[in-house]
Amino acid sequence: MSDQEDRASLDHIDMSVREILTEMKDTSEVMVDLAYASLMYNSEDMAVKVRELETKMDELKFAIRFKALMSSRTRSDARQLSGLLQVASSADCISDAAGDIVELLEVSPEKRPFISDLLYESDEKIRATRVSESSDMVGHTIGNLAVEACTGCRIIALKNRQGWIYDPEGDVKIRAGDDVIVRGTEDGYGRLIEFATGARPWEFPDDPEDGDEPPSVEEEAASINPEEEGE
Amino acid sequence: MNRLESMLLELKDTSEFMVDLAYSSLLYNNAEIAEEVVFMYGAVGELSSKIQDTIMEIGAEKPEDIGRIVVAVKLQTSIKAIAEAARSIADVVIRGLGEHPVLAMSIRESETTITLAKVSEGSSLAGKRFGDLRLSTNCGMFVIAIKRDRTYVFGPGRDTGIEAGDILIAKGPVEGASYFRDLADGTESL
């Protein structure tokens, strides 16, 4: 192994296999949203962000392989880990596809007008709006507002006085005059606009701590999976 | 939109839906859902061939549309790669390699999680149609499949009705998941 590869694996050594896989799933999904958004708004900045994330995905992919192989001791480990690595590699393929989509930015907008129409009609819509001074959202963080749970729209990019933030974290605060680009349904976008313009007061979600513990995956799976015949 | 663009749109929506279904099959290690992803991949293949034929026709009739042709070809390839990735995730389940507990945990801990809920008799969802409920707008949760008795309805539309006893599989933010389950069991109502 070359020193360079060794460093690449050490970069993410603090993350567990589980954390890496979660990160790869999240990153690949936001990359696809950002890639389409870059075409819709003809944004080279967004394309740059997608390429950055593509590089990050490559590193994560290397780290997860390295860690999985290091932890494999038995045939059964190898079986299970091979499934896990295939999922990681699928997430990486999705991120590569997002990287290919942003390459379309190199085609002049006149030659790709249909892409905007197409994205406009898609099930998952990408839309933009501005937060007005009178909006209840002002002064709160994205996480505090639980924007996606309340509107079905996920904020994939936000522009404030400092510039653009792509895939903003929950601790990013919304200020008057911010532009947000969201992914969601038409209906949800309609609702978001009412909130963003201040036409409708924000309905704060109940304290998430109140929420019931989700049932375990095993319990949930048992309700839809056919009963296993004893192995 | 003309025929080519409509087909590309269908391809895009299908590929994204396949990814959601594929992760659901993985979360619950459910081969039936995984098989549906594989089935849809077949449909994606057919649609891709049709798109290719249409692109060739356009190329023959209007060579000046070369820009549009290049864009369509490239977009189709990328979208198909996403469908292929979904199929490859489903393949893990079909091969019986989806048992590693980390797989389910990483989906559960994602920004977009997946959960399921059974609709009780007293739920305000029972007897309604998706189009009237606007679930996604109200709690951010998007129902991707319904299990009714022994069969599945994949990708329910606005006119699809919900009945008591249905098991709804939905994706969305963690904050919306708990409210969604409460709606289904009747603790909360819309």
C-alpha cells in the first residue's frame, strides 16, 4: 500500500463503518438534488460543490473498504461485509451519476432548455424562494423549525449575506432576505412559500424529545416479512 | 413537453423511486420489495431503448438538434446509472447478504429515514385518499409502498385509498416519522 492510500484511510479512521455508510447514503442523495438544481439555476458553484462531494465520496468508499476488510475474520463476516460493501459502492455509483449530470452545465443553456422543463414537472421538484422579514422562520435554525417535517421541503442550498451554503446543517440560522433552494412536492412548496412570506405563522413541531421511540427495525420487519421457517 | 422529454421524465422519477424502494428492501431485509426493484429495472431498460430509438429518429430528421440529442443521451445514461445502483442494492437483499445490522442502522440514522406504520381502525387516515391527505406536506413523510393483506401497492398515487389494516412504508425526516406513526395508529389526527 502506498503512503498516499494509507493517509486516505486514516482521514476517516475516526468514523465507524456505520457512520461512513450513513454519510455515503446522505451525501449521494444530496448530490443528486444539487446536480439537478445546478442545471435548473445554471449554477457553476453548485456544480463545484457536487464535484467536491464526489471526491469526498471516493475517500469514504476507500475508508469503508479498508475498515470492512480489516474487520473480516470468518466466512460469515466476509459474506455479510460483501453485502455491505456492495451497498457502499452503489451509493458511490449514484454520486458518480450526479457528477455526470453536472457535466451537462458545459452545454450552453440554449441547447438544454428542455432540462428545466423536465425538472419542473418531476415528482421531486426543485424550487427557490426568499425568506421575508415578516416570516416566522427568521431567527430560527433549520433544525429548530424542522423545515422538512413541516413542509415536506428539504433545504438543499441557502444564500445569506456570507454567500451560499450547500446542504446546510440543522444549526444554520435563517435570516430575513435569505434565498433558499428546496427539494419537495409542489404542495409542500406552496406551504413553504406561505411560511417564508409570513402569510402563515410557523407551526412549530412538538418537542422531538416527546416523540415515541421508534419501534425497532426487527419489529417493523416482522410485520411485513413472511415468517421464516426455522433455519 | 414532447415525447422524448416525457420519457426522460418518467425515467428520472422511476429511478429515484427505485432508490427509495431499494433502501426499504434493505432496511427490512425484504425480498419482495427487492424483487419489485429488479422488475422496475426491467421496465427502465425498455424505456431506455424507446428513448434511444426516439433520439435516433430526431437525429435523422433534425440533425441541427444535435445539442438536444447530446444532452438527452447523457442525461439518460446518468439516470440509468442511478436505476442500476438501486438494482444493485436490491440485489444484496435477494442474494441474502442484507443481514449485516450496520445496513439497517445506517438507513435509520440517515437524514432521510424510512419507517412503517399500520393504519388502525380509528386512524384519521383510514378511508381517505392520498390526494386529500397531503401527508408529505403535513409531516414530510412520503409513502412509497403499502402492504395490504399479502400484496403490495408500490408508489401509491393521489387517488389511491388508505384502508384500516394497511401497512404504510414511508420515507422522510426523522422529525416527521414519529408524527406519521401517531397518525396511523390514531394517537394524532390531521
